[in-house]
Amino acid sequence: MNLFRFVFICCGIFLPLLSNAIPHKPEYSTPIKVTILVDDAYPPYSYQINGELYGIYVDIVRQAARLLSNEYQVNLQAVPWKRGVSSLVSGEAMALMPPYIHIKKRPYIWPYSIPLQEEVVVAFCNQGITLKNLPHVKPDRVLNIGINAGYIILDESLKEAKKQGFIQLWENKSTRSNIEKLARGRIDCYVNDRLSTLLGINKMSQITPNLNTSNIVEDKIVMRRTAHIGYLKGFEEKYPFKQDFIQKMDVALRKVVTTHATEKE
């Protein structure tokens, strides 16, 4: 058997085996359509007006998506936050923004994108009410605390106060509904992102001048958290392109976020 024939036979036997052993990226028709669910009532980060999405995080992700447009067509879909979380629980959606990282309480979300921005979560209360001494000092009565539906934003002291029955949590639809209830005295405090709440109070004062918001004061910083795109854990068979998208979106987000940080300096 001459050398050429020997090599030809070996290639015929081993190359098919090698091609099956080497992992390869599946081929798709490009661009691949990817939907990211977005909180529709979280100004200034993400919010909807007349069917259009706006916000700081919306702008960041849209800029990043443009960098991926040759491979991925990213659609940002506005939804109520609680519905967005439920869509990840059921595997109906692949991505949601902008969650904080809660690995134990939301085991169905993993991984998270690079941080979009840091948020400062604070408690706003009516004058004369404070959460600063909880749980070490028992309040005169149970305090009613408003939060946005589906949000997990209590620090350890407030968790313990809830456990001891010192506070009662009330989930409301949006920042606006919480501010209105706080101004009307239906809740004692509201825990949420500082910037979002301050803008909401200012807007409420303009559109509802008969509603007195002057009694609302910032009481305490509850936590500092970074916001992200959260991805559905598992379901690779349903979303075989997921890992590739996550990696490339992170690269694109890093470019956009770095550019924004440089422009602010």
C-alpha cells in the first residue's frame, strides 16, 4: 500500500470521528431574535409612555444591542415587573432587566450580566416615622411599609423587624402608587431606589398639586445594589444560543458602560 492511499484511508476513518468530537457553535439564520423583558414602571431606569420604552437602562442596552446587530436582533419588551419575574420562573422568557442579584431567592436566574449601574435603596417615611431603630426598638404600632410588587429589597434589620411583626409589607403596582399611598398616609414608609423615588415625588407634585408630598422625608439607606440583565437558568435546548449571546452582550455592555463613565469624568 503506497503512502498516499494509506493517508486517504486514515482520513476517511478518523476525520468523521474528530468532527463529531469537536464542539461547534450551531448554525442559525442571522440575526437571531432575542427578547429581553423590561420593567415598565421603574423611572428613570426603565418605563413606558404611550407604548414606548424609555430609561437609563433601556438606552444602555439598546446601544449595546446595536453592537451585536449583525448576529442578534434584540427586542426590549415592556412588562409589569411581577409578570416578568413569573415569565422567568416558567421558562417562558430568557432574560429580564433590571434585577438585583438574589441567587438564593431567585435560583431560576443565572447568570447575570455585568452591572448596568449601582442603585441606592432608601426608606422614605412620613415625618415622625423612622425605621432606623428597628428591630432593636419596638415601634408603638405595626408600621406599614410599601414596596414595588415583586421586589426583594429589605436589609437584615428590616427582615428581622418583619419576622418579629414590627412591620407589615404591602406590595403595590408601581413607584407612583406607593408615593401616592405614602402621601395620603395609607403607608408609613416606602422602600425603593432613591433616584426613582425622588423623581416620582417631584412628578407627583406637578401633576397632582392637591396631594401634599412635603411630609415625605428620606429616613435611612437600606442597601446599595447593582442592576443587571438576569438570564434564565438552564433551558439550553430551548435557547441554544444563550451562552453565546450572554458573552457577547457582556462585551458590548462593557464598552457602552465604560464610554458613559468616561464621558462623565
